[in-house]
Amino acid sequence: MSLLLLIDGYNISQPIAPSRSPDPRWLEQIRGVLLRDLTTHLSQSLRRRTCVVFDAANPPRDRPSRFTHNEIDVQFAVDHLAADDLLEEIIRAHPTPKRLMVVSSDHRVQIAAKRRGAAHFDSQPWMDDLTDGKIHLAVALKPELGGAGQGGSPESKSHGKPAGPVKPRVEDPSEVADWMREFGFDD
């Protein structure tokens, strides 16, 4: 099965040292939080088709440059100048790029995705939506692949930005009347 999600790891977690003398394992902790969140919100089937790429700075000493974490392919760009180089290589090599969603706010990576016909989405909005139960993918999937709130909506492919908030459904019309009165619209 080919890759469906390619994630720029540090781009999505924005690692900034917490202080002048941070815990030496702070990058490892940031990676752990991201991988935990992905594991929590992606189905097992989708995790098997997900790759997270990190820059090679401070890769874990006790792991190889590529390993699997709860079905997610994790790669460190040890043979590349930056993670962007490895991300571009993976995008170029993808057999069906129109099925690939690239999650990165880096314009260089987004251009590489667009050039191959892959979808792209800015990192923070994608992650915010993921934790809210909406998974943006390049293609709609069968429910068992997507996990909670699986997506593939056209707006995610067309411009990499969320379409906007979903309007809540009003179950009780009297609730609307109560709120209208509360805000002074009781004409």
C-alpha cells in the first residue's frame, strides 16, 4: 500500500527550546507528543500509510534513522541537509502522488507536492483539525481507514487551508429564542 500522509515532523510541532538550558531530551519529548497525538487520532490502517520526517538534529541514540512507532513510519533525514530534502525525495518517488497529503507549512515542500499533483495542508491548521476529529486527506477513504472524522474533502486538496468552522446544528428552536433575548434581539 502506498503512503497517504507525509508529515513534516518538526514543522508541525515547531520545536523551540523551552529555556536557556533545556532538558537535553526536549526534542525527544516534542517528537513523542506528536507521535502520541497521531497514534491517538489516526486509525491503525491509516497509521500504516503515514510517514513523519524529522530533521537529523539530535536523532534518538537508541534507534536507527528509520523506525516504526505504533505503525507510523518515522524517518530522520540523516543523509540529507534538511528534512525538506528527504520530504521532496519521498514526494518525487511516490507512485500515486494524487493520493498523497503532504502536511507542512514550508513553501518549498508545498511547491514540491503541488508539482507532483499531491495535496498539501499547512501544519498547524491540519493538526488542530486532527485533534478536533477531522482528518484532511487527498482522497476520501473507506471509513475503516480514516479513523475518527476521516476526510478527503475537496477544500483540503484545493488550497491547503481549512474551509472554515462548521455551523452547529440547532436542535431546539426555543434555544435560539432564548439566546436572541439574551443578546437583546427580542423584537
